[in-house]
Amino acid sequence: MRVLVVEDDARIASDLKAALESAGFRVESCGDGENAWFLGDTEEYDLVVLDLGLPRLDGLTVLKRWRGNGREMPVLVLTARGAWAERVEGIDAGADDYLPKPFRMEELVARARALVRRSAGRGSALQEAGELAIDTNRMFVSLRGVPLSVTALEYRLLSYLMLHKDRIIPPVELLEHLYGDEDAREANALEAVVARLRRKLGPNVLGTRRGFGYFLEPLGPGR
Amino acid sequence: MRVLVVEDDARIASDLKAALESAGFRVESCGDGENAWFLGDTEEYDLVVLDLGLPRLDGLTVLKRWRGNGREMPVLVLTARGAWAERVEGIDAGADDYLPKPFRMEELVARARALVRRSAGRGSALQEAGELAIDTNRMFVSLRGVPLSVTALEYRLLSYLMLHKDRIIPPVELLEHLYGDEDAREANALEAVVARLRRKLGPNVLGTRRGFGYFLEPLGPGR
DNA sequence: TTCGACCTGACAGCGGCCTGACAGCCGCCG
DNA sequence: CGGCGGCTGTCAGGCCGCTGTCAGGTCGAA
């Protein structure tokens, strides 16, 4: 975990650094707003600890510029005690959390960990097979990077095949999964869906193994 | 946005409810730990405001059980003034933020908005999607730079779509977040809102993917 | 060659979705 | 207190895209 500490008071800065490092973070420091802005804009941090009173460029301005540029890393703001207007302002500017000064180091570390924990584990779940990719978050399918419009049923079929892309899926299994057992469709319904999908996908994407079932190309070694 | 307020003091609870509702949230309240645990475990909330001193089941225990069950919604904890240990404990139990009592309602609302944004990976309060922009601080919507007057319900719909503008939102999810589970509306209510909104927004802003749900244009690359 | 598994285009029914009209509710104001 | 207007859920009607079915055609295995 990489952390940027922006703090002009050298003593506080070194205390912060010590505490965070002993908690397992890799810490980089910076004492003025200009440099902070540059670093936060160009480097990748898992967390920024930002003091608002800075020389050369105000902390709030720095934060707003980062957010304006689409930088989304979690930012923990240090504010003066009792300045609640400043806190609201900071939060509205895009801060993820703030800590009033003075504070205990244990608390800062606890909140730093919480922020990092929360920001982790986002991002879209993208699954691929050959030239085909499917984003289960956005429910999007793309072929060679080009978005492809599929119907709900086609999507369900593709996502099931994608989930089991290491084997061949028998038609019965697909029928069972696409429709329930109750409202069973006859096998031809599935064939129709496959045909319509292939028209969109082109050749060599959705394969058939006669007598066994359907699969996504490429199917492992062998075949 | 759907919020659960867990607070045993009826006066504070109603103040919280009023403040959050005037900020565009849909608020549900609950006065004891047992019910809170059940609700948080079974319903989908965009935020929980949790008081620690609760009858029947302690707030910290409730929070830990939620987290233990994999519930990941952002939780804002209300603590007594100066209770350091309690705060650290709360954060380690999985709280995303805390607010010491007494607090200003403005600050609570600001932090609530910030938490909701952050939980969706959004830093800024000003969100845009194509020609549409919405400022969640001022509850202000504009289209192509021109201010747009929307009703409370329309605003809630738009802000939820904006918060999740990188994916398609199924109608069930929208119904759940616009209304609660207790007063469930039928799907057509949602369709009516969408239709009225589209009359204001014009074409190519609020899109539909048949069989999937609604989304804001433009969604991702293409389509 | 024969048989059955699989493919394909055409077509019709269904159902998801849209829309306009209407009525109940509520806050506002005279 | 009563009327008024905005907001919103419900209803009925209609459109159109999705999807199952059918009737052939094709292909591979024995």
C-alpha cells in the first residue's frame, strides 16, 4: 500500500510517517500544495493524507483539482479542531474522510486502513474467452473490443457458457439453466437462440461438438 | 437513495429523518438493535446511520454481524463525545465513518452524501453523464447547461442512475431504492416516472435495454 | 446411403415497455 | 374551510422486439 502524506509541519509529518509505516504502509511525504498536486495527479496512491493549511497552494484547491481530473483515490483530510464549516467544505470537495487535529495516531491508522479496505475490490468483473469478452457488471458483451447488442436470453446463454468455458455443455444442461424444469422448452428453442447468436458473433466463436454440446472457442488444448 | 436510521431517541430519530429526507434520501427508521440487524441483513440500503447505544442489541454487535454476513453498505456511526476507544472499535468493526454527538445536521447530511458517493467509487459531488449533470449537494439538475426542474421522485431516480452510471439498472433494483419494501409499487409506477422524465429530458438521455433495465447515455464505449 | 443431430429462415404470439388519461393525495393560499 | 394546482400511482390500450415453433435443409457418422 502506497500512501502520500501532504503536511507542512515537519514534526507532524514525521510522526505520521512513522505511524503509517509501522502499520505496513509505504509512505511518501510532501510539504507544499504545488508538489502535492503534481504527485497526486501523476502517481498512483492507495491513499492520500492531506492537511488543508499548505504553502503555495491550498489543500482544498489541490483536492478539487484532483477530483476534477478524475483522480479517485481515497483522501483523508486533516482539519483544525472545531472548524465544522471547513469539514463540510472538504467533504463536498471530494474528501473521503477527515480527522480533526489534534488526533491520536491509533485512530488515524484505523481510519486509513478502513479507507483502503473500502476502496479496494471495485472495478468491473470482465471475463474473456478468445475474442469474446463479457462484463458482468454492466451486462455488456463485446467482440474484438467492439460492443455487441445481445438480448436477455442470449446474454444468459453466453454468461453460462463463459462460466464453464473449460468444458462442453450438453444441450440438456443449457435448457435446464435457461428455462426452468417446469416450463421445459423443446431442444429446437435452444438451437434457434444459438443460430441467432451466431449471426451476431460470426464464425469460430460459439462452437458445436456434435453429440456433446456447445462451447466457446478456444476450448483449451485438445479439440 | 435508501437510508436506514437506527436511533432509539425518538426526537433525534425524527430530526435525522427530516434532514435526510429534505436532502433527497428515502428514510426508514428503526429503534432497537434486533430489528436493525434484521433489516440491515435483509434489505438493500445505500447507507445506514447507526447509533451505538441501543436497546436489545448493542450497535457494535449489530454492525459486526452485518459485516460477518458480508453486508457491505456504508455505515455512519454516531458516538458519544470523546469516546476514543469506542470510535476505534467502531471503525475496526467495519464502520465507514463516525460522527461524535452532538453534531450539526448539515454536517451529517454532507457526510451521508459523501459516503454514498464514495461507496460507488465517485469522488465528486458534481456528476455528469453525456449532456446531463447533477449536483448532489444542491439537488440541482441541468441539461446541456440549462437548469432543469425535476420533482423529488424524479430526482431520486436520476441520482441513483447517476451514481451507477457505469452499468444498467434492473427495474427491481430501482423500485427497491426509490420506494421501500414495505410500500412496494408495481412496475408500472416506475415506467410512468421514466416516461414523465423523458418528456423533460428529450431523447437519448435516459435509455432502456429491453430485458435488462435503465441507464444514462452514454453508457461505456458505444451503443 | 441412411439416419439422426443440428442449422436456418419464416412466422406468429406473447409480453416487456410506452403513453395518455384519470383520480387520489397533499400542501398552499385565499 | 374550501378550492386549486402539482405530484404520483393506477389503468387501459397499443406498439414492437423477443422468442418458441414449424418446416424444411445440411452435415457427419456408421
